[in-house]
Amino acid sequence: MNTITIDVAILGAGTAGLAAYRAARAAGKTALLIEGGPYGTTCARVGCMPSKLLIAAAEAAHEARHTAPFGVHVVGDIVIDGREVMDRVRRERDRFVSFVLDSVDGIPAEDKLRGYARFVDNLTLLVDDHTTVKADRVVIATGSSPSIPEPFKVFGDRLIVNDDVFSWKTLPRRVAVFGPGVIGLELGQALSRLGVDVRVFGARGGVGPLSDPAIRDYARTTFQNEFYLDPDAKIESMARDGDEAVIRYVSLAGETVTERFDYVLAATGRSPNVAGLGLENTGLELDARGVPLFDRETLQCGNSPVFIAGDANNILPLLHEAADEGKTAGSNAASYPDVKPGLRRAPIGVVFSDPQIAMVGARFADLEPGSFVAGEVSFENQGRSRVMLKNRGLMHVYADKATGRFLGAEWIGPRAENIAHTLAWAVQMGLTVEQMLEMPFYHPVVEEGVRTALRAVEAKVTN
Ligand SMILES: Cc1cc2nc3c(=O)[nH]c(=O)nc-3n(C[C@H](O)[C@H](O)[C@H](O)COP(=O)(O)OP(=O)(O)OC[C@H]3O[C@@H](n4cnc5c(N)ncnc54)[C@H](O)[C@@H]3O)c2cc1C
Ligand SMILES: NC(=O)c1ccc[n+]([C@@H]2O[C@H](COP(=O)([O-])OP(=O)(O)OC[C@H]3O[C@@H](n4cnc5c(N)ncnc54)[C@H](O)[C@@H]3O)[C@@H](O)[C@H]2O)c1
């Protein structure tokens, strides 16, 4: 058994862990980055990047099929070669991963340790069975994993998660997707557009991350017009038969249907990787999911020298949040016991469906009823959206009823990934709707639709 003594031990070399390592080293501390799984980060290997690559292929197929309304005719069949699609997804993904691997290679060998770490006590870690690490401070940056409901295990190796999709060599014929959340919508729609026969089943009526009922209903109908989506599915039985998964369910039309699938994709949410960390051996207070209680600003667990960042703490499981939080946790671990709130940017979330879904600032569900007013725009007759035949979408913007301060927005519509940035910046700058309306709006752009919603909410502000 080896023993290593270090200032800051970091569990997990993902986005948060790498940022924590750099911050601790920049603050002049010795740091050890402990990684149990493959290097490369979830985002690059099996998350953000390969999912967007698959979606890009799906968009190409969709655009090719929808040229006729412009008077542009693609003559002949549109052929989707599953092998070529998956080859590009994996090839480009590997390129992104290689950049991360290069940066890990640049970290001195003595600062890296391979193996899964578990706590023996607050500041002692056992890594696999080969090394004991004695640290002055610890950063937990172990990420998250798909949480799979127990009954799905009946499907055996026909049950897959996002990681498996990105190692496919070709496209399957039929896939059942459970969970119309962010991952289920993105992958479900992409697979459908690539010619895979897809059913998307939900449990409690949710569509993506949306919390505004009107926007959620619009999104549901929009996606239902394109592929089978039941956000509140009635599943009667699930079984494995030969190489196939067999699902009996009550369809949206009210009929009992039995269908066979090559794969069942579980996209039913992700949970922090805390099981197996031996947190029960620490003095840390844990919540019901076994995650240590921590301060959302400093990421410190209680008053201890232990910090938690990225998907492991599950505040906002997004890439840019993991990077910010890693930096906060690493620099606070280095300066412990002198800890400071880290940078918290305005909330922003984008689902890369088509139309895209976006949310900025406060969620509708978190706003105090009676304290805010809402403005609406439909993108169906919005000039630029109609020109491009991207005229599907509905947006709600929220403002403080008394002051007119812009609080946030939820919507589905064209160019949402870009508009979300403008609006998130307005939230972060604390702008009022009146100030936002003093900003330039070019013509003809989708943002003119946003202006319509802002004007509608401005008219309701009581000051
Ligand atoms: C399909 C998919 C698509 C996504 N798309 C987007 C997107 O478009 N935009 C966006 O912002 N976010 C997206 N995300 C979310 C984003 O990928 C995550 O929020 C982010 O990668 C989290 O980074 P992390 O550092 O917390 O975790 P990770 O990158 O997962 O790093 C955690 C590391 O800890 C290691 N580890 C775990 N336990 C131990 C242990 N005991 N000891 C040592 N090492 C351990 C793991 O092996 C892993 O390498 C997506 C996620 C998925 C799954
Ligand atoms: N574009 C992006 O930024 C992006 C893309 C993918 C993932 N992510 C991140 O990954 C996180 C996890 O994504 P996710 O989609 O797994 O989780 P999610 O929480 O967004 O969605 C899970 C969905 O599964 C449903 N569900 C739960 N149990 C079910 C069951 N038994 N049967 C059917 N449906 C069930 C839930 O009601 C919900 O709709 C997201 O919260 C997000 O932060 C981000």
C-alpha cells in the first residue's frame, strides 16, 4: 500500500475536477487528481458533444426532407447510412476527447492517480486497494450517472443509457425511450429524424425542463406532431423476448398496443455519484440521497475542509456550471478555512431539440404567484421565423410586477440557443424590461418576436 500526503485531493477528473485542480495549483497548493474511470470528461465522451453531433446529422436529414415548400426539390431518395452517421459522431467525438486527453497529459504524473477513491475518514482516502491518500482538504467532483428504475432491468442488455448510444456502429431499427426530459427529447427526436422508429414514454407529464404549463403544452403538441411522445404513459408490461424488448402500453389513442424494440433507452434522470464513496465514514451530514449538505455559494460541506462541485452536487447539472463550481471548490479548498462565494452566473438552459427549448433566469414554477407579470409571443406568424419556415414556438417572459425588472423566460422556438444568451445577460445585468426595449432590434430577425413579448409584459407592469 502506497501513501501520498497532499494539500488538496480531488475526486474525479471531469470538467469540475479539472477546474478544481487548476484552481488549487494556481493558489500554490499541492493537488492530486484521482480518476477511477476513463479520462476525457462526461461532456466530451458521452454527453454534450456526441449528442450534438447526432443531432446535427438528424437536422441534415430533416432539412433535406423539407425543402419542397421553398420550391426546391430533392430528386430521388434521401438515404441515411447509419454506419456513416455513427462513424462521424464517434470520429468527431474522439477529436473533442483528444483535446481533453492532451490537457490531462500536460498535468505532471505525480499529480495524477488512477483508481476509485473512497473516504476512510474525513481526510483519508483509499484509492482502489493500492494507495492511501492523506489530504488537508478534499474536493468531491465525481459527477452523476443515469438513475435507472428497477423494473427496467428486465430488459437485460437491451437496456441502454446515453453512453451506449455513442458507441453504436450503426443505427438500430426501433428504440423505446423512457423519459422525455432533456436527454430523452434530444436523443429521441434525433433518432427519429435519422429513421429510427421511436416511442418516447414519460411518467409525470413533463416535457424537457419546462415548468410553465402553457409552454409545456405547446412543446408537447409540437413534438407529438413529429414522433410518438406520451409524457404520461400507461405501461402495462415490460419483458425481454429473445433479442428484443417487448412493451405493452395504452397508446395515446386509447388502444392497448404491444411493440418490440431493439433497445430501451433509459433517460429517466441522473443522480450524483456518491454511493460507494464511503461518506458514512466521514463526519459530514448527508441528505436523503446521501449527498453531503453543502453551502451553494462556497460549495463547502458544513464547516469541514470538504467541498463538492459539478453534477455531484446536482444544483445545475450543466457543463459551464461544473467548470465554474470546480474553480470555486478548488480555490476555496486551497484557501480553507478562508472561503468565499464563487461566481454564480444567471441561470441558462438550452435543449437542442427542434424547435429548441430554453429557460433563463427564474423558472416559472419558482416565481411567487401575484408578484410577477408575463408577456407572450407566438412565433407562428413572426416575420423572420415564417420566412425560414421555422415558425413554431411560444415564449413567455416574466417581469417583476412592481419594478418591471426582467426575471426570466421559458420558451420553445427558433434560434433559442442564441436568444437565451441575450436574455440571460439581461437577467444577470438586472435590467428592467423598459431598459431592454431601449436596446437595438434589427429587422427582420427572430428577436423582433422577443420584443413583442417584452412589450406585452411592459404594458402590465404597474409602476
Ligand atoms: C447525454 C448528455 C448530454 C448533455 N448535454 C449537455 C449540453 O448540451 N450542455 C450542457 O451544459 N451540459 C450537458 N450535459 C451535462 C454535462 O455533461 C455535465 O453537467 C458535466 O459533464 C458534469 O461534469 P462533472 O465534472 O460534474 O462530471 P464528469 O465529467 O462526469 O466527471 C466526474 C468524474 O469522476 C469520476 N469518478 C466518479 N467517482 C469517482 C471516485 N470515487 N473516484 C475517482 N473518480 C471518480 C468519473 O469517472 C468521472 O470521470 C449533458 C449530459 C449528458 C449525459
Ligand atoms: N442540452 C443540455 O444542456 C443537456 C442535454 C442533456 C442532458 N443535460 C443534463 O443532464 C441532466 C439529466 O438529463 P435527463 O434527461 O436524464 O433528466 P431529466 O430530469 O431532464 O429528465 C428525466 C425525465 O424522465 C422522466 N421519468 C422519470 N422516471 C420515469 C419513468 N419510470 N418512466 C418514464 N419517464 C420517467 C421524468 O419525468 C423526466 O421527464 C439534465 O438535467 C441536464 O442538466 C443537459
